[in-house]
Amino acid sequence: MIGAVCGLKSEAALLTPLADAGAVIVEISGADSRRAEAGAERLASGGAHCLLSFGLCGALSPDLHAGDLVLADDVCLERDPGKRWFCDEERLAGLRAQLPTALSKRCHGGRLVGSDRIVATAQEKRRLRKDCAALAVDMESHAVALVAQRHGLPFLVLRACSDEADQDVPEAALSATRPDGSVRITSVLGRLSRHPGQLSDLMTLAKGSKRAHASLQRALKFGAAALV
């Protein structure tokens, strides 16, 4: 059984077919690293034989674009870049081998950095890439890696980029996630009404998120057998 940690309900929904088949159990963190660690701990203690960090990420490398997949080779910490955890090589190779050529060309291996906060600006992304030599950033993978190490379990990271390296995350999208992983639509709209100039950036982020969800869905369609 795979134990998967997602930040959002929409990410977890992509895993529903596997969950219904009893192959995956999912925990949702609501984009909070402490809840991600607690969720991963429940999965590990509950009998998961492998942990998976699954969902969206932000690109740090200019070579990554919205919708591109990241199958991380290793994960490091923003607060301690020298601390690294390595993903399960056998499952990584198996998953990559199952991807169709068109999707494989948009699948990147390398380092992902875990952050306890949203990395919202292009300037912050440049700094983080320089400090950590990472391709992308998210808020769950380091928590999953830590728990996997604690329990002696293999782990994987399967993520897709929702925003690009030169792209600022609009303020209206910050703090938009509830603890259960759903989105506070009224909060987003309220902030947008006060700062209508963010509409274009918000729409760009929404399109990137849609592409990322679609890539994850395709990766699961072809590579699920390699995961479980």
C-alpha cells in the first residue's frame, strides 16, 4: 500500500481510482508542512510500505514550464540545504519507463527543495535555486522524506509545476487553502476585488494549475502500476 500526501483536495482527487482499489491511502495537508508531516506519520504507522509526495510544485529552474512533471531524485530542506533524502531509484525508473514519449519529454529529474512557506516571488525562486541547486519547490516533500527516513521506508516525489520560475504568485492566492485542502474562493475573490490588478496573474496561475493537474492525471494513467 502506498501512502500519499497531497496539499490540496484537487490533487487527492486524482488518486481516487487508486484509493478506491485499495492501492493508495491519501492524507491532505492543506498546504502546511506540519500537517504534511503528521499525515505522513499516520500513513507510515498505519502500514504504508512506501510514501509518495504528490501534487503541484513551483518551478525554480527556467527550463521548467507549467505542466511539466518533476520526478525528484532527491529532496533537500530550504532551511538546511545540506540535508538531503534520496528517492526510491527502482520505483523512479519504473515510473519513468511507463510514461509515453510526449509526457516523458516534459518530465524532469533532479533535486526538489521543501519549504515551510509559500515561495511566492521570482526573486525568492532565484535565491532558492542558487542556494539549493533545485529544480522546484513544494511544501510537503521534505515532510514526507523525513517521515520515510524515520520509519525506514522508501519514498517518491511526483509533482507537476503550476507556476514558472519567473512568475510571481499573486497575493490573492496566498492563504487561499483551508486546512482540509479546499480553496477559500470567497477569500480569493475578496482580495481580488481590493486589488483587481492581480487578475491577470491569477488567471495565469489558474491555467498553470490546470496544466499541472492534467499532467499528473496522465502520469497516473500510464505509471500507476510502477507506483504500487
